[in-house]
Amino acid sequence: MQRPTRIPLFPLDVVLLPSMPLPLHIFEPRYRVMVARCLSEKIEFGMIFTSSQSIATVGCTAEILRKMRDYPDGRMDILSEGRAVFRLAELLDEKEYYEGIVEYLDDAPLAFDPAREAHLLQAFEQCHTLLFGKAWLDARREESATLSYRMAALLPLEAEKKQALLEMRQESKRRETLSRWMETLLPKLAEAHRARQRHTLN
């Protein structure tokens, strides 16, 4: 599909990844206007990570899947999902909300490595079981190009780490990075799990 190069922007202290679901509570008047436009025109908006110090230059578009609730005062709850990675070329402040001139970023082709993928899946399955108490049911298992994103969305990673993944243009590099992070994360999750069990027994 042809994506517009000028899009509404939603700067937030959250990193959205492709295929990642993101429920949002929309309360500021300017973003109510933005969401109303996106719904009526069936367009995506750009989520871009912002902190007190800076705004990122790489973000991800969000498609609004549905409006979940309307409030009497005009607030609303929506469910969005990450779609396309973009680089912000120019920030525009001409309307109630920000817009951006963007260029969309493609990934390098993924070289399939069965052994590395099996290792990655095994580590993530362990993390998922420790976090949620059940196996991971991946409804999009055939979408190999976004596997690392779908995993990262479920892990307790700092926003800066998710942003680093978003800025990588090789799925193989994202997977290698995620594997290294999980090597450090797994012992911490296991200890937290044991602590919860001890607390329950006491």
C-alpha cells in the first residue's frame, strides 16, 4: 500500500513496535481531534518516543483497530497496533497536534538460520512462562520478519532498548540483540519467580 509521507504524530514516552498492540486512553483535546481524523479518513498516525530530553527520529505508525469506549466528556479508549517503521525528516507544528514529514524504512532481507531461531524461541518460551505462567501462543508465527518485535513487545525491556530494536534495519541483528538481552533477563525472571513462590508458601 502507498503510505502518506505527511502523517499525524503522537509523541509519547512509549515505544511502539510493528505488530505490537497498544491500547491508548485519549484525553487531550488535540489528540481527540487527531484520532477523530484518523478514524474518519482511515489513516495511521505516527507514534514516536519522546523523553524529557529529546524526541526520537525513528518511530512506528499505528493503525486504530477499534474504538473501545467513549466517555461523556469526549475522552476515549482506542486499541491501536504498530505497522510501519519511519524516520522523521521534519516536525510540523501547524495544527492542534504535531505532524511529520516521514520516510519509511525497509529491512534488509532475512537470512533464515534454523539453529539460531530455535535458540531464540527456546529462550523466549522460558521468559514467557516465567512472566505469564503459560506457553506463548504466537498467532503470527508465519510472519518471520516481525518475530523479534512481537517478542520484545512482551518482555519487560526499557523503552531505550525497544527504541534501539526499532532503529535496527536487520531482523537477524534484532534477534541476536534480543538473545543477548534474554541471557541476562532469564536469571532475574527465574529469581523473581522463586521469590513469588516463597511468598505464596509463607
